[in-house]
Amino acid sequence: MIDVATAQAMARDQARLSARQGKVPFQVEPQDFYNVKVFCRGIPFLGDRPSVRHPAGPPMWKRADVRVYLPEYPYMWFFVDSSGWGADDESALSVEQFANLAGKYTAAANAAGYQVGFGTAEAGQFQVRVAPYLRKVR
């Protein structure tokens, strides 16, 4: 099992690496939620980056709090099972539960005038924390 300090150190290291590689959040569209396995595989590991700017220069993505558009969700980030064996009654969301909540979050943020992207912020042995990123639609 990975301890908290190790997970946080990995997130900081990954933040630097993903910045050098020019990785940006996975921007979602409504059709992305139909195949949840493909949707989840598209989410990059961005580490602990509070904001992300693509080298080509589109508007900056800013990490957001899940609870702004999903007030009933108890955490700031999506806490998701990454093993593929998670059940619906566990504290970490199953892939299907995550895709369902991410779809609701995306619809609410889109209605408020934001594009939504997702990036993995921290990774443990069997769970990941997935952060939503927003950027204003012009």
C-alpha cells in the first residue's frame, strides 16, 4: 500500500513531468460518457497542478472543486477505484458511478458557461483522485 506522503510526492513529480510534456486535461463531450472504459483511459495523470495552459495557448484550465456543481458529493475531487474491481457500495466510486457523476458535473458546468476537462491528481495502489478542470467558453 502507498502511504499519503508517497502519493503526494508522486503527484508533485507528475505535475512537473506533465507540464514538461505539455499534457492538458481530457476535455469531455457528451458522447464520451457512452463508453466509460474508454472515457476513463483518456484521463491524463497531471499530478498536483492547480492550472494548466497548453503550449499552443488556448485559455487556461483551472482546477475546480467538484462540490460547486455537485453539492451532494462529499469530496473536492472524484475519488475513484482504479482496479476495475470496485463495487457500488464502496467509498471509492466505481468506473460507472464516476462516469455518471462526471456527466452530471459536466452538464451543470456547461450550462454555467464552462468547458470541462479531467485530470488525475493523485494515484494510490487501487484508487485515484480525479480533478475537474474548467475553462470559460468565449
